[in-house]
Amino acid sequence: MSKICDLTTASKKDIKDQYKREAIELGKPIGTNNHTLIYSGTNLGLMGLLTESAKRYSAKTIGILPKIFKR
């Protein structure tokens, strides 16, 4: 059975440290419980922290970035 998490968070850089810590903590159960994280495709802000944390704990990650945002 697949376990999929689809999350979208802030991608801005000016974020309080408390929210950064929470994003990093959220990545741990996603990875350790063998979930797949589907995210907005950006590596900025909370989304970047969450994605990197989930990867660190062995989660599979899939980034989806709409064409309008691609350079």
C-alpha cells in the first residue's frame, strides 16, 4: 500500500525559526514511516526544509512545478 503525503508550504525566505524547526521535524515521520512526499517542486523556504528533512529520513520525494514557474 502506498503512503503519500501531498504538502504545500511557504517558499519565502523570511520565516520565523519556530516554523523552520517544525518543517524539519515534520520531515522525520514522513521518511521514517516510508511515505512519499509530493510537493510543489521548489527548494525554497519551508518547502525546501521539509523536503530535505524527509529525504534525510529516506522518504521518496516528487516535486511538481507548473510550467509557468520554470525558467
